[in-house]
Amino acid sequence: GRRRSQAARRAAVLRARGAGGAAAAGGGVGVGCCGGRAGDSDLTELLVGLGCDELSVGPPAVPRVKRAVSEVTAEEARATAERALAAATREDVRDALSEPTR
């Protein structure tokens, strides 16, 4: 139904973002992420793992995002992104993001 289609599109968007991050990194190009998602500290590890090397966030989010970046290694972030990229649905992505990386 409609919910499954939306979930599949979200998973597809996540895979597209991951492919873009990988292509940029392979070409030596930085990847910036901005907006509400970049300011969501619950997504920081995922975004870093997808290759975002610059997060543009509003001033209120800076301390939370900075703390989230400092609490994860690049290897842990990549592992989180790999789990999320393997997910088929939004719920699977949420489960992947809630798994401890350490």
C-alpha cells in the first residue's frame, strides 16, 4: 500500500544519498548536509557514515550535533550507515539506527 511505497522511497533516498557520498569521497569532493536532518543529533552518526563531512545546522542544534560527532568514530559511523543502507523499510532503518555501535 501507500505506507510501504513511502517507506521504500525513503530507503531508496537513503541509498541514493549513500551513493552520492561515496562518489564524492572517491573524487575528493566534500559533502555538506544542511537543514533539519543535519540538525537532528539522532541522525548525526548516520549522516557522517554516509559521507557528510560538513553539517550545517541552526545555532540551537550546534552543541547537540557537536557532541554527537565527538562521541562516534568514523568506523562506527560507517557501520551504522551500512546497516541503514541494507534496510528495506523505514522501520528497518530505525532499528538499524538504534543498534549500539560500540
